[in-house]
Amino acid sequence: MTAAPFAPLEPRGAVLGDEVYARLGEAILDGRLAPGERLRDHELAERLGVSRTPVREALQRLERVGLVEVSPHRYTRVSQPNRQSDTAELVAFNMGLAVRMATVRADEESMSLALDRLDDVIAASRADDPVVLADASHAFFAVITSAADNFALLQFVREYEFAIRRDMVGWQPFLECPFGRTAAYEEFREAFVARDGDRAEALLRSIHGLP
């Protein structure tokens, strides 16, 4: 296992497991822990300056979301990324659900923030920059997920965020033409402003190539 430059964590009671999970998840995303790399709880615990218990718990959580794979009595290692098309489909459907709920439940402050992030999406689409577009879409999704005010959806997104971010590296928009794509986003913005959840969800699905 290659040396990963983990800084020791400061134990803070019940939240320690979340901190270990976040630290290991980020290390998988940025490549410090590469696909196929073996993960040994005692080595990770030593590097992080914690006991093995929160490390084991974090590895179990990472296994559940697909970033780690375990073969009992053989290995625990970083998994290979999932097919991007599968993850992109799941994200797009969840974005549509969040938009539908947010149009009904979001207060004016949340709507204003969401529109600011949506304008960033439109600007990135107009500039035809897929990297910036992906980042802007992620930021918009984060705002509307919160505005949707659905605890189950929020927990799902939080738990699977690392897997989603890894699988979506190198993402390219379904609509290749920047003019048509930007016009579609602008039409989606109009529906969102009007709080027309049905139309907004349908337009968002169309933008991402879903039925």
C-alpha cells in the first residue's frame, strides 16, 4: 500500500466516524488511494491517529456505496469506478425529483440561491466548458436537494456523494450543441421560476437524455 499523506485526526466523539469516512473518501477521489489498492485498517488507523473501530466503520460505509470492495479473509481494496452512464442516469433522475419538490417547497431565499447556481450552469453551457458545467450542475443540485426538504433524498445524496463524484469524472453533456443545450437550460429556468414542477422535471430529463 503506497503512503498516503493523511494528517492525524483529532477525536471528537461521535463525529469521528464521519471524519474518517470523509478523509478516506476524499483520498479515493483524488487518487491517494488508487483503484485496486489494498486497505488495511491498522495501517489507516495509525496514519490517521485513531483506533481501528472508526476506520472499520468507514470502510464498511465505503463498501456500501461502492468505493471499496471486500472479499472476506482475502482483501479489502479500493474498487474500480462504476459505469458512468449508470451513475449519470441515477443523478439525472434524482435531480428531476429534487427540482419537482423544490418548486413546491422552496422559500424565496432558497429559490434565489438556486437561480444563482442555475445561472452558473447556463453560463458554463454557453461557454461549452464541460468541466465547469459539471461543477456548476453539482452546485445547483446541492442547493435544490436542500430546498426539496426531503430527508430521505438528502441522506441518500450525502451518503453516495463520493461515489457519484468519482463516477462522474470526465462527464460530457448529452446535448452536444452548446446553442441548443443552452436554450434548453434557459427554457428549464423559465419553468423553474414559474414553479412548474412537471415541466421543469421533464425538461431536465430531456437535457440529460432521459425518457
